[in-house]
Amino acid sequence: MQGVLRMQTGDMGGAWVPMFSSDAHGRPGEVYWPVGVLGGELACIICSAAAQHPRVRRAGCMRRPALPVS
């Protein structure tokens, strides 16, 4: 089933339970990227349907200093 986020729970013997349905709770033209669930609340990134995925900035390169080996 497309557009349904399911979560495995130990309360029901390890069954996968529907947590969110974009058809029931979402708006037309939006794409949802789940980030986490905390206290029964779904945290997600909402994108327009044209974007299809969230934009993520690349992290800068870190350089490790050369340490002399003795």
C-alpha cells in the first residue's frame, strides 16, 4: 500500500501497525519523508511533489592533522 507508514510494535506480537496515511492526513501535492517518532508524534520533512526528496547540504570536508609517529 503506497502512502502508508507502518511501524513494528511489540504490543501486538511484533505486528506492523499503520501509523500515518498520506491519503488520510496529507495534502495533495506533498511528499512526506519520515524522520522519527517520539511520544506518538511523527516527525517528517514535507516536500512539494515536484521536489520528490528533501534537499540536503553536504557537510564540509574535515582534515586530520598529520601527527608524527615516533
